[in-house]
Amino acid sequence: MQLYITPLQTVSVLVYIIKIIMDNLNKEIKLPFPSPPYWNLLGIEVLEIDEGFARLIMPFHEKLTQPYGIVHGGAIFSLADSAVAVAALSMVEPYKKVLTLEMKINFLDPVKDGIIEAKARVLRKGRIIPAEVDITNNEKLIAKAISTYILLDDCRKL
């Protein structure tokens, strides 16, 4: 099955990417960990990190679709989970690690093209770290997630 992207969709994606690049031109993003190979598989990129906040994107690609040609929920879930991980790690010491305890997502709209963006916000700092994520596509809310992470005391357990 081949998916076709119209010229208008291509232009809107390019305009969005240029806007993101211009917004972040002078910002250097340093991840608190090596970029996971899984992110490369999905095409996930970090655009912004602040104290308790992270913004990640994942461009549409047909390798991310399910049989009906829309992005698989698992790919969107992975983007949301990754955004929370980055947001949580922005609030802890560099040698600390965090893990997902639980996560819930509500899918509101399908994704057939464009850039998927996740904005994660930590709600409270502590050993247990609750967070929320807004996932958008072409500036439209397509999913909402809530997550709970745990800050590991002893990183040697991994």
C-alpha cells in the first residue's frame, strides 16, 4: 500500500519544520543520556528541554503506520513516554535514572501526515514523578497522556 502526500501537505510540513528550526536556532540541546537507538528507529528528535519540560517530535513516516494507513498508537505512545523521560531527567542529578511506573494515553484523532509533537510537563518533583503530555499533529491535539515515573535510588540495580 502506498501513501501519497499532496504538495500542500508537503509545504505545510516544511513550513512547520522551518518554524521549529528558527525557534530553536540558538539553543543547544544536551540530552542527559545517549540518544536511544529506538528513537532513531522512530525518527524521534528532542527540540527543547527546560526544568521539568521537554518537547520532542516524530515525523510521519509510512513505516510507523498500522494497516489503515494511520500512525500506530504504539509509536505515538513511545513519543509521549520518551518526552516524559526527558522532562523528568531534566530535574534530577546527572547520575540518576528514572523509569516508567505507569502510563495512560487517550487517542483523540488519527495521524496521517505531518509532524507529531509531544510536550511533557512534570507535575511534581520527588521520588515518584507524575507528568502529563500533550501530543499534537499540525498544531491539533491528537492525544493526551498521563504518566508516573520513579527516580531510582540505586542505579546499580539495572
